[in-house]
Amino acid sequence: MSPTPTDLASSAEPAHAGAPASRTVQPSVAGQPLSSDALLAGRTAVTIEHLGERYVLRATRSGKLILTK
């Protein structure tokens, strides 16, 4: 199933998935944390595909992160 323009605007999929990336997020190396600011890129939520499943990572108003399936 191809992502819709809405999916592309709200997702952070790897460049190899064919999704246009407005900002490239470098892979985290063990011991080097990946900033939530870099991952969210100004959005409050992103869709993450992992092993064929989609998850949504959301930042709450209180600054916490929630990952849901």
C-alpha cells in the first residue's frame, strides 16, 4: 500500500522507503542518543515503521513521549 500525502507529511520513514525526506535523520550509533527534536522535526507526532508494523510516537504537552501501535 502506497503512503498518501497525509501519511508522508506525518511520518518519519527511512529514505530507502521512497518517502521524500525534508530532513535527514542520521542513524544513532550505540552510545550516541538520537534527539527527539531531530526525530520529530517540529511535529507533535511521527509514524514509525518497524518490522512491517506501524507505530506512532507522540510528544505530549507536558513534554513526555508516548509510543503506540
